[in-house]
Amino acid sequence: MAVEVELRSFLTEQKYNELLRFFRINGKFMHKENQITHYLDDSGNLRIQKSDKFAKVWLKEGELHAIEHHEMEARFPREDFEELEKIFTIIGKPTRIKWIRSRHNFKWNGANVMLDYTKGYGHILELEILCQKKDVPKAKRKLAALIASLKLKPTPKAEFDKKYRHYIKNWKKLVK
């Protein structure tokens, strides 16, 4: 099973726009999508999502905002999202939090790059490498070098956790 290794950094809107221009020139643009993600449990690990092209259910194993974790997902036609939402509500997993996000995806220097704007949460750069467990240390070193080359530092997990707690308490107001 592949491990997802990622580094993330909160960005100012100015830095976000700068990086968007940078990756359009220096990366390989993959796609842009709009997503609405529903967290279905208090851990945030069980989720359903509707994007421009499909719906999906996925489970992240491990601690929220961890640098490495496993993910499992199943995709469905976009039109099935409301049925997925009903099924999870019936089995006792209703939506706890909604996230409304616009995401630009690129490939750059062997990494997946996601530039996100999440309404009410902020602008984020995520660099990701999928690898085997034995290659996790190498992937972490590569991601650290890539983010440093952008003159950024990963945002500490504690800062993500703090902002996440604020979002949980206020998301209904923040997404209006």
C-alpha cells in the first residue's frame, strides 16, 4: 500500500498568486477543480466529496495533519453524491463540517502540487509524493528541499490544528 507523504504551508493571497504563476510556467498543469468536502466523523478521517467531475468516499488512516498517512478511496459518478450523503446520514455518519475549495493541481520535480483556496480557511500549498513505506524518509527529504526552493517553510502541525479547531467551531458562518 502506498504512503502519502506531504508538506503543507499556509500562504498569503499574494504568495498564492505568485506560486500559481510560477507553477503554470515551471510545472505541468494537470487540472483545476472545485470541491465540496464533507467530514463525517469527529476525527475528520471519513469524508465524502463532490468535485466538478466525480463524487468520492475516502478514509485517511492516521492523525489529522500528519506528514504521512494511508488513504483509501472509492469514486462514484458526481450525480450520486446526494445518495452517498443520505446513506451516511442514515447509518449515523452525518456531515460534521463542510469545506468549499478551489484546487489547482500540477506536477513539478517529481511531486504533486496542490494550490488550494478553501473558503473561510485560507490559501494553502501542498506538496505530495506517493511512495512505498521504505521510501518515506527519502520522500520527506525531497519535499523539504522542494518547499525550501520556493522560499517557504512547512506550516507547523500545531498551527494547522489551531486553525482547524477555529474552522470547526465557525465553519457555518465562514462558508456563507
